[in-house]
Amino acid sequence: MDLKGKVHKFGDDVNTDYIISGRHKFKTLDMKELAKYVMEDLDPDFYSKVSKGDFIVGGRNFGCGSSREQAPLAIINADIDAVIAKSFARIFYRNCINTGLALIECDTDQIDEGDELEINLQAGILYNRTKGIEIQITPLPEVMLKILSEGGLVEHFKKYGTFNFD
Amino acid sequence: MVLGKTIAEKILSKHSGQDARANDIVVADLDFVMGQDGTSGLAINAFEQMQGQKVFDPGKIAMVIDHSAPSPLAGVSALHKQMRDFAELQKIHLYDIGDGVCHQLLPEQGHVLPGNLVIGADSHTCTYGAINVLSTGVGSTDLAAGLLSGKLWFKVPETFKFMLNGELPKGVFSKDLILYLIGDVTADGATYMAAEYVGEAIDRLSVEARFTISNMAIEMGAKCGLMEADAKTTDWVKAHSNREFETVKADSDAVYARVKEYDVSKLEPQVARPHTVDNVSPISGVEGIPVQQGVIGTCTNGRMEDLRIAASILKGKKISKKSRLIVAPSSRQVMIEAMREGLIEIFVESGAAVVTPGCGPCVGTHNGVPSDGENVISTANRNFKGRMGNPTAFIYLASPATVAASVLYGKITDPREFF
């Protein structure tokens, strides 16, 4: 899976209320509609700045807070291909795997707003084309890679009817 | 030599049938599964996409309509209807508008017992750790998998043990203690870990006060906030359920990733300042900041003990004309008890607006969205920008005593003068 796109950079502790606010998420299950409000409280113009395949890049503890799965779903529906951060909060992390949103754990200090990145998930390589540097990615545990590569937990259950990690 | 286990390792071993050790990945059987109205809609859709027909065990599942209850919008009403229809079809427990906040209801209605493994599609599901339950928040697709199979995969967490010595001073409460701990270890200080809260400071607390601590384990990034069960725990649980249970204790040679020791005897009331929960200050650092709105309630601090403390401060007094106060008891049962004790009368006479048991004022769906630039002091567990429905408002988090004292004066006030 090769990904290419430009960076939208945020700081530490980006919580799920910032990703999609509670005042929007309760209104509808239409994720295309919710996607318009992604990151609204941090950057009201965010949705209009995104081009298909772009990346959200954060610092530490990305996705902390509420368990809302609308957070990764709204990100996916805003045409973001992956979230890259130094570390992730655990419920958000699980929700990304389950919904099929790629997440990449690595040092993000050398990634800035507008940088062009190329990512090869299988090989575990992130190349910052703007800066001409390669950044090491923390590999995903096998169980999570399996669910992600199958397209998420719904697809896993469609295939096996229950959890199957053998 | 085989080393001992933490509470989390023991519960996950028992529920997976494996020798579960920190960082292992196990598939484990669930004792109870819960969803609320912000998460159940997506879960029902995922359940259907997974080609689910029947839930694994209707008696072990509850859906709770609490986050926007009663519904403020037609879109929300449609989600509520979807939950009611699903509950009727699958014969699972449904708690409807006014029944209360999910994290009050599950222990109060006897659905969760010591030693249980529980998931809820709400991040504050960690609350039941206070009664020795390994309970953790998940998203909607995990919830769907749980509804269908009665199982979930878990990474066995390492454990961060908090040794809490001493006795909290008068006017200082379990909310102050957990805010202090979060400020100390920060919002990701226990990420991916189980927190274990032990020591004489915990032993001295009531079960209700302990729920406040476990409730906020997620605010330090933890998967769960566990406590051992003592006589208070077993008495409390037996008052809420007739079912048998087995409590779980950590082995004396259990392996901990981190241990921190604290003496709580000199702790001041604590306040989390905008816009992160770990931005904590002793009350002395924030006293005098004007507050236009107070909130008492939520899954953190909406129980009888909380309402009694707040009412003891507000009794016979009027809140400041510069402040408003919203009180949301955490369940119908709490509301009824508070009525019988005369607490609701005290709140209403003091000038408070008492609203339906539920989550609204905390999560910004309705029931008290602040105005632009206003300061709010709340007993809730999150003060993120926009959390209460207005990104230009400022939210301070504190104990019910601090909130009650603050709305009396219209500014952040040290509650110790009342005790």
C-alpha cells in the first residue's frame, strides 16, 4: 500500500472532540456530512484545504478523549489517507484499525505543514520528499496489521464470523 | 520462577483461558457490553454489515440513551429510535431518556460485578474499576463485534500502580485527588496501561467517591482504573445485585511497569484549567476567576454523595446573580433519593436549574451550552475546547464542593471555608 500526499500539521493531545465535535457527531450517521466539520475547532477552514490522499500529522497522544468512532470515519470521509503521530490514545488507535484508517507511529518533529510525504506501509518506510529524509516507522502488531489489511473489523467478521487470528 | 500477576492480568487470564501477561494479545469472553446514543447507531450498522442476526446474550447487553436525552434534534431522535427498535428486536436492556448516565446505571442496576470483564462504547467505561471490574472504553465497531460474539481482542496492559497514603483533609475530595494525579502524570502518563489505585487514602473513601477516581483513569490515558475490593466494595455490590461474584487481588509479587507513591494529607482542592485535563492548579492559583456557569453532575460527580456535599454548601443560600448553576443527577434513582432527602429543593431554591439525568451539559449536546468567552466551572471530566458546545468558552474542572462554593460567589472559590 503506497500513499502519497501533503501534510496538515497539528500539535500534541489532539482529542476526538477536536477531530469531530460533540455538537455535530450526535446529529447524523452521514459521515460525508460530518467530514465537513473535521478539525473545525482547531482550524475552521480545514476541510476546504484538504486534497485527496493528504495526511494529518500530530504530536503525542493523538486521538485522546472520547471513544467516538466518528473521529476516524470523518477523517476517512474527508479523503485523508493516514494519520501520523508520535503516539496515539488507545481507543482511537483501535478505532482506526477497525475502520481501516492507516495510522503511523513515528517521530513527527521533522515533518512540517505542507511537506510532501511518501509512505510504504508494508516496508515500513516514510519518506519526506520535501526534506529528502527517511523516517523510521514503529511497526504495527500482527493482529492489528491483519485486521487493517483485511479492510477493518467488519470485513474480518464477514469473513470469519468471529475473531480469527490463527 | 513464575512471577505474580496484576489485577488486569488475572482478569484477562481468566476470561481468555490463557496465561495472560502484559503485552500479550488475547481474545477474551465479555461479561457485559454497553453502548450509548453517541455510539450505538454506528455499532448497530456495523452489526448488520457483519451479517449479525442475534446478539450473543441479550441479558448481558444494555443500550443507554443518555448523551442527548431527551432528544434536542430530529436527527438525534432517529438515532434513539434505531436503538429502541434494536433493543426490542434483540430483547436487550434499554435505558431510555431520564433513566440516567450509563456509568451510573451499570453498577447501580447490578449489571457489573467484581472480577468481570466489561466493554462499553464510551471512553469513561473505566468507571467500574472502582468495584474491581476490568472495564474499558471501545469504539462502535468493537462494540458490534462484542454484541455479536461476546468476545473482544485485548492487548494485556502493563500496570501503573498509584500508592495513595494518608487521609484527604476536610473540604478536599476524591475529585481533587484524581485531578492532582492527572496533573502529575499528564494526559498520556498511563497510555496503554492499567492504572491500579491502592493505599489507605483509597480505603478511607466511600465506593461512590472511588468511582470518581476510576472514571477519570482515561484522562491519564489508561485502559482501566482498577481498585481492589474491600468490605465496602462487597457490601455496595451486594446492595445492588443478588448474583455471586469473585473479587480479584493483585499478587504481592506482581510486576508493575511503574509505581508512584503519594501522601495526600496536605492536598489542596484542585482545579483543571482550560483546555486540557492535565492543566491542573491548586485552588490558590485560580481563586477569584469569574465563572458565569456551574455544572454539578455527570458520570464523574453526579451521585448522592456529590449532591449532598453541594447541597450542604448551597442550603439556604442564593447563587450569585453573576452565575448560573445546572444540576444533573446521574440517574433516575439518584434523582428520586435526592428528592426524598430534600436536596433537589435546596438546589432549586438556591437558583439552580435541575435537568434530566444525562450527559447533555458535559458533552455539549444541549442543556447548558455556554456563551462566547464565558467561564464554566464543572464537575465533569473533560474541559477540551468546544467540549460544552462552544469553542470560545473556557471550562474549569473541580469537585462538587468547589463548584457549589464558586457559584455562590460568582468566582472560583476555595470550598474549605464550608467544612
